[in-house]
Amino acid sequence: MKKSACARESGQDIAEPAHEPRDKTLPSRADILAFITREREVLGGKAPGKIGKREIARAFNIKGPARIALKRMLKDLETDGAIERRRKSWHKSGLLPGVVLADIIARDRDGDLLAVPAEWDTGQGPAPQILVMAKARQKPSAPAPGVRALMRVELVPGAEPGEPAYTGRVVKLLPRAKTQVLGIFRADPRGGGGIVPIDKKNVNRGELGVGPGDEGMARDGDLVAVEVLRTGRLGLPAAKVRERLGALDNERAISLIAIHAHQIPHVFGPQVIAEAERARPAAMAHREDWRAIPLITIDPADAKDHDDAVHAERDPDPANPGGFILRVAIADVAAYARPGAALDREAQERGNSVYFPDRVVPMLPERISNDLCSLRPNEDRPALAARIVVGADGHKLGHSFHRVMMRSAAKLSYTQTQALIDHGPDEAMGPLHGVLVPLYEAHAALKIARDKRGPLDLDLPERKITLDEKGAVKSISTPPRLDSHRLIEEFMIVANVAAAEVLESNRHAFIYRVHDEPSVEKLNNLAEFLVSIGIKPGKGQVLRAAQFNRILASVKGMDNEHLVNEVVLRTQAQAEYAIENYGHFGLNLRRYAHFTSPIRRYADLIVHRALISALHLGSDGLASIANEELAEIAAKISAAERRAMAAERETSERLIAAHLAGQIGAAFQGRISGATSAGLFVKLDETGADGFIPAAMLGDDYFRHDPARHALIGSRTGQMHRLGDIVTVRLVEAAPLAGALRFELVSETAPCHTRPSSAKAKRHARRDIRPDFGSPHSRRADRAAKR
């Protein structure tokens, strides 16, 4: 019998299996848990050394055949969720990192503050509570409920269930989150007006009333933050406008909603602007001259900044027949954004650039991102560059990093690049053909190494929203995935790996880009889903990305191909930044860092500075920094990345809802993308829009939710609506400002799960596909991030 997740978090033992007596020569499960926990309490939950089977056997003096029994015990503990493996090292399940971003939520009976991690996967059970330890002399800006803070946490040995599992000391208080309701003000000619809420959670609760005199400076159509005054039974709930956030005069301003809802910094202060304007082009001194090398940039056609350039040539070394020399040059942002300066502080606060269909909220001012650090053609630009030697099979043989001055030979889009390769050069672009051919040949070699490595091969087309001159949605398209995209992706990956390897070998502190294995809970959910569509997952010993690829290959060409890709994506953990390396599961890489885009990611700027310091490439590198401070930065920029992803997703939902608002009553084809007790979620095929069908609108029956089948089933008729079924729906209601759509079911085809659409798919359907699921550990999970 297992205890709860809270009990495991607080150090309690998991009971010995009642049916199997324990070998007295072995330690108990409690002893093993206590040993792992004790060792991991070093540095607040992280130990500098590995804790594997060998280390545990040595600690308990286990020898000979008893080691086999120990291995079996460790596997049982992992299956029960008590411990988890991170790159061949055991950890206690759910252990928080030494520094965590936390929300202070309340006070306990004694008046002490309690906090919980700001990001927590509920699949692991309730979030562990943190008892906030007050300082002897607290500053006036003391922590309080509602405040977010960076905390250094430690386990509480032997904490009872329901008690705080950790103690935490505040490292830094972050700006207090505004308690506000966002909405659109609709003015009443007689004074006052109403508030149309923009949050999906509030959209069905109706408007808020604003009395005369409570509208402040708001005008009709403005985005405002309001305070709810009362919620009586009669009349509209009363509210008062506290802040006018901006005018939403067309769809082009819809991104303002997400910017303010997620409190994304979007206005540069005067000190930051002044510092950027004072910046002057970097000098040639102490740089290698790479200006004669025909490096080129390849980006989306609408890109405003160009921060990476590539070049490839055949390796003349006879010891490397068929090999290549790759060069990846990245804009030298570190030359302008110095540690501790206003530009650096602002970049760290923003964490990354945020991209909306109508605007970009940049991490750095345009003077830096679009001018001094944009690798424009035929202009001298400073860069930090990787020179990488690969064999004919794409295997990396060596690498080095250089601080250079470069001059881009051309600026190409992905489509231009592919056209030059597919159709040959035209008169204008002729000279570039000789530059592109070696790039594609080198990419072919890298692809051999990639296929052998077997990274997760998800096929999820990204929809692109194009706006017209008035800010309305002009088109929603799915751009084709070209070899030019894959070429740049592979060049960036090999450069990122090289950066991580150099910094590791030089024992220099930096931030990894890590991607954990999926949690047991998410794998179990995936297995249930696969069974529902006729794929029988088996049980294996080790989980690899290749097992997921086998699942994806089994549905290639079938009606539910895209759906399975979506479900596999949901199974993945979310990539993040950390000073502890536990590898990149999706890319199947042991070490990885973000090096290739310091214009838009602060993590990359940290890696650039670390390389400059480790390789003595200048005085503007990463100064001596404690692991705790670097862990704080990693936690902040990971949270900023999640914030940006949510804001971008919500803006797309609002724009698509606005686009469809004029089509009330129209019918669309889609697929059921989720089933809950409240109803069905449907994703439309053409636009990718997500909407909801309330269970009450499914027919004259009572529908119950069957989680195992991912379905709603009629109690009287037995009619089933299942995940992945193809449906025709009618749009009943659209709430553009909330990004919400409501459908009604028109008709449903036969379930798509058993209908292969090609001869190849039929052959796959006849096979008994049994991917080997391992027993991975349970950790924070959300979704896999790109690269």
C-alpha cells in the first residue's frame, strides 16, 4: 500500500509489499529513501556526485548476488513513484530544486507564511507546501500573501502528511502581482457602463456593471483593469475601473490583452533606451577577421532581426574524407549588454522576446536587436562563432569557439533558399548557389547522425496567422516544412551541443537547456489512449525517444495521425533552464545549452558570457557567480518562457475567435480533442480553432465521462463521443475577447481510429505495435518546447 504524494514528499516511508518478505541482508525501502534524501539535501536538494546502484551498494555494504535484489528493489521504488532517475542517478520523487519560484499563499495558525511552487504538475499530487522562514530583521517590503518570490528551500526531515514539506528563505521578492479583473469597457451615454470580461473563466458569468463616476478615464472600447465591488443577487455585479490599459480599436491591439493579463514588460525605461542609444559598433580589436567567409543568414521572410549566420565547406584534411567544416556565427550581444547594466537588468527581467501576429515585444531595444546585432548583408558585425568539424556520417569530430568580425554575404528566406536548391540559380542569385550546395551536403551528413541518435520526431504543423492592414485576420495557413528549415535547425543544435561541451570541459558555470522524461502518470494516460485507438503498448525496461517514434510511425498516413502527435506532445515534460544537467529527452542528447539566439533569449546571453570567460575571449564575460544566483536566473527565465508561451497562445485564440465571429451558424469539420464531464472540446481542421460543446447540447441523453476511454457515453443510448472522432459542428457563439468558441454537434462520422487512409497505413494497422514503455520518474511536466 502506497502513501500519498504528500507523504512521499515529506520523507515518509512507502510500506514494504505485504506479499513479499524482505531479504534481511538488504536495507529496507525506508533506509534507501533516507539515504537518497540525506545525500540530496546537500546544496538544498542537489548533490554534487552521482547516486546510483553502485553508490547505494557501497553505502550499505551490499555485495555479490544481493546486488541483483537491490536492483529489483530500486525498480520497485521507481514504479511506486517513490524515487526517480535523472541520467543514471537516483532522486527522491518530486524533490524540489534548491532554488524555486514560489507564490506565498496564506498564513498558518501560528501566523507563519506558507508558499507553494509557482509551477507544479498536478499529476504529481498536491503541490508541496513551503514554510517561509522570516529573517531576524525584516525589511519594510516584507513577504506577504499574494507575493511571488525566489526562495532557497530545504527538505523538512520527517515532516508529517499535511505539514510543510520544505522550509524556504526568501532570496528576492518579485513585483507584487496586481489583483485585477481585465475587461473591455462599454460606455453608457447616461454615465458609467459595463465591463465585458476577457478571461475564459469569467466569460460565462456575464458583464460587470460600472456606475456613473466609477469609469475613471476609460472610453468605450478600452481595455481596463477593474476592482469588483459587490456581487449581489439582483442586477449586474458592480465594479470600478482602476486603470485604463489601452485602446482596443481593432484586432491589431488584441495582443495588448495578453501583454497586460500576463504582466509582460513591454515599455523600455528611459535609462535602458539611453544606454542602447549610446552604444557604438564594436571594434575589430582582439577579434578574428572572418569577413571574407561567405556566411549567410536564413530566416522567415518577415524576420526583422537576423542573429545567426551559417557556412559549410568540405574538410580538406585527408584524415576526414567526405567530412565538413561548419561555421555558425551568432550576433555578439555580450559586447553591448554588459553584466549589471540597465540593458542587462531589463533583458533578465523580460527573459525572452514575445512574438504576436501583430507585434513583437523584444527582449532588447531595437537599437541593439534590429541594428547593432542584426547580421545585415555587407555590413561588419561582431559575432561569437563556432567552428565545428564533422565526419561524412555527421558525427562531430571537434569544435572551437572564436570572437570574430564577420560580414554576411546574403540575407535569404527559407523559401528562397529551398527554391535555389530545387530549381537552380537565377541570374540575380547565381553566385549564392555555390554557397548553398555545401550547406545542404553538410546537412545530409548531419541527418545521418540525427537519424542514428533518434530524437523525438513529432510532426505538428504550425499555423501562421496573417493580419491585413486594419489588423483583422487575413489568412490562417500552415507553411510547409522545408529542408531549409531542417538545415538551420540541425546547424543550431550541433552548435548548442558544442557550447555545452566546451563549458563542461572548462568546468565553468552556465545554464543548461534540459528536457525531462515524461512522468509515469502521463505515460499511463498515453497508454490508455493508445489502447483506445487499437495500439497495444507493451512494457519495457528503458524509455527512449525512439519508442515514441515507433508510436508515431504506426499511425503515419492514418486519419488520426495529427491527433496522436498532439497526444504524444502532451505526454512530454516541458523543457526548462537549469544549472543541473539531466539531459534533453526530446533531442536525445546528454548535454545541451542555448547558444544561438542571445537577441531574444537571456539564457543564450548567459552562455555567451560563460564562453567568453572560459575561453578568455574578453573582459565582458560572465563574472564569478554563485550557483545559487545562477539557479535564480534559470528559474526566472523558465517562468518568463512559460509566460510568453501562454500569452502567444491566448492571442492566437482571440484572433481566430474574432475571425470566426461573423460566421455564427456556419458548419465546420473538426476532431474531438478532449472529453470531460462538462462536455467535448473540438479542434477545427481548417483553422485549428478550439471550441467547446456542452454535454447538455449532445442530445436527449445523460452523458457520463469515461476517463479510460477518453469519451462521453450516453447512459440510455450507449452513444459514445471519443477523443479523435471526426465531427461536424455548428458555431453557436463566439467571444473574441476571451478567445472562446461554443459549438453544437451536427453529425459525427464513424470513429476515425480504425480507418486507415492508405495502403501503407493499413499495413501499419495490421501490425501489433508494442512500443517499450519504461518506468520513468514523475517530475514537473507541461509540454515539450522547441529545440
